[in-house]
Amino acid sequence: MPDKATMQELKDVANKLRIHSIKATCASNSGHPTSCCSAAELMSVLFFHTMRYKTDDPGNPCNDRFVLSKGHAAPILYAAWAEAGFVKESDLLNLRKIDSDLEGHPTPKLPFVDVATGSLGQGLSAACGMAYTGKMFDKASYRVYCMMGDGECSEGSVWEAMAFAAYYKLDNLVAILDVNRLGQSDPAPLQHEMDIYRKRCEAFGWNAIVVDGHDVEALCRAFADAQQSRDRPTCIVAKTYKGKGLKGIEDELNWHGKPIPKDMVDGLLNNLNGQIQNPKKIVCPELPKADVLPADLSKIYLSEAPTYKAGEKMATRRAYGNALVKLGRSSNRVVALDGDTKNSTFSISFQKAFPDRFIECFIAEQNMVGVAIGCAARDRTVVFVSTFAAFLSRAYDQIRMGAISQANVNFVGSHCGVSIGEDGPSQMALEDLAMFRAIPTCTVFYPSDAVATERAVELAANTKGMCFIRTSRPDTPIIYSASEPFKLGEAKVVRKSDNDLVTVIGAGVTLHEALSAADMLESEGKSIRVIDPFTIKPLDVDTILANAKATGGHIITVEDHYKEGGLGEAVLSAVGHEPGIVVTRLGVTGVPRSGKPQELLDIYNISAKNIANAVHQRFAN
């Protein structure tokens, strides 16, 4: 335990953090000072007694990790780094300004922030990913700390993460629950029922320590106890008061997200300053153990080229599994996550080859995505996440936050569209292209055969930002040779003649339907041009425009996806400024039903005969 002088230093730092938080939020005239004040002693003990890190190198791979899940308390995180000496104290007054990276909620524009937070209930999942990586992949001594608010514990994703951490015995993970009783508009459901919080944590398999969150000595003891816990993560359940130390504000409703009124500031600051016995900077924290190597950022290639032969049939979902194994052979940084669908997505191939680099996340997609973002932090791993594409929609907020986190995570969604057949509409991803196209950092792959799928997986592994690879359930013919080169934003013209009437653009199963339609029309003496876009984002606008102009400005898009936000709309947005080009879109409309795949392709107007009919109608006159 620290001596009496150190205890006083920690108390002093806590009040300094409060002062910084008040000044910063007053300067920006916005923010959450009361949420900062409840966490002041927690942050003081964490940053200046418990955690090991290099103050001048926040992103060092050996450092302990910290995730501020209650991201609205960002000012106190910035204040802690100011007290540590990394952030200039004067910069704290630039909080939330347009030219400052000290944003309203933390983002990785700051080198001491690994994942963006602020959408509540997500930080613990990311911390789980970091802790799993530290224990299982890096096999290192760094520990992971996650500060949470009591209000966000109403989010189900918190309890998904609690279950995950206990199942994998992440004893290098400590959650700090700042139970300050008050939410944004009402008290949190349990208020200060500390024993219920403890029992819930213990029921999920955690070591739970209830503590007075404003008692630095008790906190030092609790964090020391957490370090001794084996085979169980620890939750420090800290009873605190919102606005602690602010007379007339402490533990009162209706102060959430409000700066301190000007007529109250001086009195409150004078009171806090009067409690500080040592105004000097505290001694730097303990340095971490140097037991983690820098990340290997060299390019990753398939260990061997695709070996499929033209005319053979293979589902692109199965080719994904094959490609993942090849990447795993090339780099031990490649890891895979799945949500209990590995025998359908074929990530099971990777699990069999590299069981130590596969994470079964079970049926908890929100947590799975958060864990993936944590695994990818500081470039420790190259992450692939797979499940049915439809089920990624329930983790859309986590995916959205991953983009804000500047995360490099690759998502693979299988079982897309009505072509999955009898399982019915609940299993059919029909909005996934729209979903991922809307993510600003996302590259969207839609490979149409096994060769293209393997190359998409290889490209995704080396592409910065988020990637989404859409894979299909049905077996489809191999159309590309093993030596065919693939690039981001480069389409393939797979069928062409000098007298083509129209350019048809399809992807996945609909590319094969387009080729079948071309055969049907050829028997009638009509020819069409067929394009495989390969990536829906970025889209190869030049190739599409050039071929559209060569076919009289006629384009037909066909997709196993709802019309809204998919391939057709991507093409429309690309060519909309060009005069004389007309786009006919074939896509799924309405909620589909169960049936055989070919029946469904016919009913929803995206089969070969529907494409041929669209060509007939286009030239009926």
C-alpha cells in the first residue's frame, strides 16, 4: 500500500482532475463535468498508482490499456494525460473546438485513445478484445482497464461482454463501474444498490469488489486485489456521487451534460483548490514490462494461389474458409472470430488449422464486433469476423463506432439474399450492402466466384479501415483463372462483343444469372455485355461508363438485395451525372418468403429469365 504522503498526492490529483474538467467544460460551454467529478479518485488511483505505461509514448504496445466506456467523461481522461505530462494543460481549454483533437467524446485522433467511445455499452467489449489479445496472442503482462458508467449497464452488450470475459478467464481485465447513481434524465435503475451490482457481476463469473469510489486508500487496495485474481476478470464496483465535491450540485438531478454556471465557478474552484496540499505534478507512473514486440506491418499474401478449375462449382462462403487458412499460414497475426456459425460461414476451416487464433464468440454479435475492434487495436492482429450477413445488422452501432475508431476489421457476411432458399426471410441478408456502403471507412467486396473470393480476402487483409466481404450460400461455377489479378475498385468485363445491346451488371449469384441470360439471348441472336464489379465500394465508375456508352447508354443492374442502397443505387449514383444513360434496376422488393433458391430468384425478378425479359422490354419498341 502507498504511504500517507502518496495517499495525499492521489487525493490532490483527484481534485486537480476535477478542476481541469470544470475549466475545460466552461471554456467550451458544453460537456459533462459532473460525470467527470464522480470518477476523479478512480482516475487518480488508476493513472498514478495502478497502471503501468510510458507517459511520453501512450501507444507503446507494452503499456497497460485503458478504455473510457463512459466516453462523455472525456475531459477527465484528457486531464489525466495533462497531469501525466503528455497533454499541455493549456490545451485542455480547447476542448470540443473545431481545431482541437480533444473532442467531446474520445477518438483515436489522440494517441492515448485506442477505440472511440460515447455510444454507451461498447467499451467493455473492446476491452475484452484487448485483454484476450494480451493473454492469448501476445502472451504479455499488460493489463486492460475499462471505466464504465452505471447507466450504460442497461445495455445488453455489457452483459454479453461480461459473459465473454468470464468464459475466457480474462484475469488481466478490470472493469471499473462508476456507480454515481444518476443517469441523464433520471436515476439509474439500481441507484446505489451496491449489493445487487456485486451479485450480478459474481453471477456472470467475475471477481467483484465493492468499494467507496472516493476513498483512495480503499481503491489502491481494490486494484491490488484485482491484480492477484486468477482465472477471473475483476469488477471494481465503486459507489460514487455525481458532481462529487461540487456544493449544491453533488448528487443532484438535472446536471448531466451541463457546464457549471459562471456565477458558481469561482466558489467551487476555490473550494477544490483549498483541498490541494501539494500543487506540484505527481511522480510518473511505473513503467511497463518490455515483453511485447512492435507489430509486424508487412503485407500479407495467400500462402498459395487459388487452385480451382474453370467449370467447377464452389460456394464463395467455402472459398472464404480456404483463403483464411492460406492467410493464416502466411502470418500469425491473422485471427478469426465467429458467432456460432463457423460451420456455415466456413471459418471452421481456420479454427481447425489454427485453433489458438480462433475466437468463438457465440450468439452475441454486438460483443463479437466490439471484441474484434479491441483485438485490432494497436495493430496487434489482422481480424476477420464472420456470421450470417443478416446478423451483423444487430451490431451496426458497434460497426459504426469501429469506423470512428479507425479500426482495421474485416467482416464477412454469408447467406446473403433470397438465394439461401428455404430458411426464409429472417436469415436472408438483403440490406447488408446498404449498411456497409454507408460506413465511411468501409471497402465493400462482392466476389462472384471462389477465385475472386480468395483474392478479396487477401486484399481485405491489407486494406486500411473496415472491409465487408459478401459471400453466398449456393455453389456457383468458377469463372476466373487462378492467375487472374484483382484490385480494389476494378471491375471485370466477363462477357463482351462488338454488338452488345445493353450492359448488365451483376454480382455474386446474379452475375451467374446474367451469364445464363446472355446464353439465352444469344440463342435469339441478341448479345449483352456482362460486368462483375468485384467491389461495390469503391465502384469502378470508369469501366461502367465506358461500357454503358458502348452499349447505347443502356444499363441493367441485377442484385440479390433490396433495391434500396445496394448495387443498383451504387451504379445510379455513379452515372447519374452522365446524359443519355438509362439504368434499369432489378432487385428484391417486399419481404421475401421461404422457397427453393431458383424459385425465389424467379419470383423476385432477379433470375436469368427475368434479366432476359428486361432486355426484351428495353428494346420492345
